[in-house]
Amino acid sequence: MDTELLSPEPLDLDPTSLQPVLSPQALLAQLPRSAQAAQTVAGARRRIAAILRGQDPRLLVVVGPCSIHDEAQALRYARGLAGARARWGDALELVMRVYVDKPRTRLGWRGFLLDPDLDGRPNLNAGLVRARRLMAAINELGVPVATELLAPQLPPYLADLLSWGCLGARTVESQTHRVMASALPFPVGFKNGTGGSVGVAVDAVVAAQARQMCWTTAPDGTGALTLTPGNPHGHVVLRGGHAGPNADPQAVAQAAEQLRGAGLTPRLLVDCAHANSGGDPARQAAVGRAVLAHWHPASPVRGLMLESHLHPGRQPFPAPGECPAYGLSLTDPCLGWPDTEVLLAEAAATVRQHETLLSCPV
């Protein structure tokens, strides 16, 4: 037996490898939230919660790049989404994916937050500054921001700029992440597990609704313990699994029944990417259209998720010194913006048609 593994000594990390991280207080003082950004966030949180409660007949659509790797490209996408919100805001609540922290099944780029320069050298402080500046700029365009909450330490740095959050398929079973979600001041979607289990997401919704003891980061950067208020706006995100897609009406009905069985109001988003599209970006549109074909205002489906970028597809992670191609995802393959606009127009038309039918006298 390796006796070193049984040593009573404390964790001994190489001090030369440790990088001090700025405190949330320091970051917010450096980059305070503007009045326009605060207005965008507050309004979007209210509208998303109303959609999830069934009090707003519109569809929530969380749409944008699989991951952010370039601020200028992200802002160009956000300006396009601002135009889409102006055209279809009566039918759709469009929220932009600004995912900066990426889970990896084995190995791979960990995302803009840890490696903002794409050179393999960790630079969390620069990632925090650049991510906050980008999210603030997108909110100032009137476009709400969504992200996946992978690092439990992250919310104190960025939560005031977020209108919707997500726990992914790899973290949905984590108690730490469920407790974190119970503290968040915005709606959180819980994806079914990578194997396809919806039950783990239902359990996560239940756990996040409750008050929890949460070990977190205080504004000054020190560790702190708090009692969370509980998050009343948790919901399940169907993303398919190893067994295949789960976006069809039967799978939606089964997921809704599992939520009812846990004493929860059925409210679901359908992720048109991942296992529901088989990783094929062109299939996302087909999945979205299939969901829209069965959608109605009383449906438990309250919205869609789409992975979409300026151009369709993906590219390999760049070699050292290589410049990535413009407007192409570095992670999952994405739907291109022109095809995204077509699908959003169809989604808006579906909602408007139902509103027209409901308003017509019998």
C-alpha cells in the first residue's frame, strides 16, 4: 500500500501553481451593472417566470452559440437577436446563450472563463472580467443572457447579469449544484442525465425548491455559509440521452407525468440539440418543427433551446498560433443564423396562430 496516500498532512498544493482570484466585490466594482442592463435582467426574469407558470402564452427560446470564444462575434450575434426580439417579441421570449464554462466528458477546452485566449494557459481573472463585460454589453442591447452554471463559485460574479440558468446533464445529480440552484434569483432549467433519465432532473427541481444550507463565496472573496431561499422556478430540460431522443409527444407526456408524481407543475423545455438531434446541427430545425407541430398554450412545453451561431457547423480547436475561422463553433456543431431566423419565424407564427384561435368567438 502507498503510505503517502495515508499521510495525515493537509492538502499540499504547489504554491507556484496557485493563481489568486479577484473577489466578486472587486469585479462588480470594476464593472458595475448599468441601469439598462438591470432593466433588461429584471424584465426578462419576470417574463420567463410568467411563461413557466403558464401566465404568459408566449414561448421561451434560449438560443445562441454552444460556447462563447470571441466577444466581437458574440456581440454580432446578440445584435441579430435584438432584431429578432423586435420582430417576434409578442410571441417569443428570446434569451441568448452566453456559455463561458464548458463541461468535458473526458478532455477538451474548458471554455472562455478559464482559457479566454485559447492558448491552454489558465487565466481565470481575465476570463471573469471579459465574461462580465460581454454579458453586460449584451444586456445593454436589451437581450437577456442565459448560461450553464458549472462552477459553484461563479454566481456571485455574474448572477446579477443572468436571466436564466441551466444545470447540465453531467451536473444535474450533484448535490452541490442543486444547492447552488436553490440560491439563484432567476429560473433554472435542469437537464435530464446523459443516460436519458428524467427522474434525476425532477429530483433536482424538488431539491432546488427547498431552502438549503449553501457553502458559497462572500462578496469579499472569503468562504461563507448561507441559508438559501429556494428557487420556485425550476423546470426540466429534455435533451435526449444514450437511448435516443426524448422530444416526441410520448416522451413529453411521460416527463410531465413524472413531474406531477413529484407534486410539481409540469413545465418543460425541449433542447433541440444534443441527443435529440443526434449531434447533427441541421436536425435541430426538424426537432423544433416537430415540437411546434404538437404545441399549444396548455402544453407542458414552455420553450425550446437551440445551439446557433453565425455560421452552421463547427471547427476543430485551433492549433497554437492558428486563428479560428470566423463565426464557427469551437464546441458542438450549431445551426447557422439564417436557418435560425427561419425557425424562429415559424415558432412565432405558431404562437400567433394559437392566440388568434383563442381570441376568435366560438
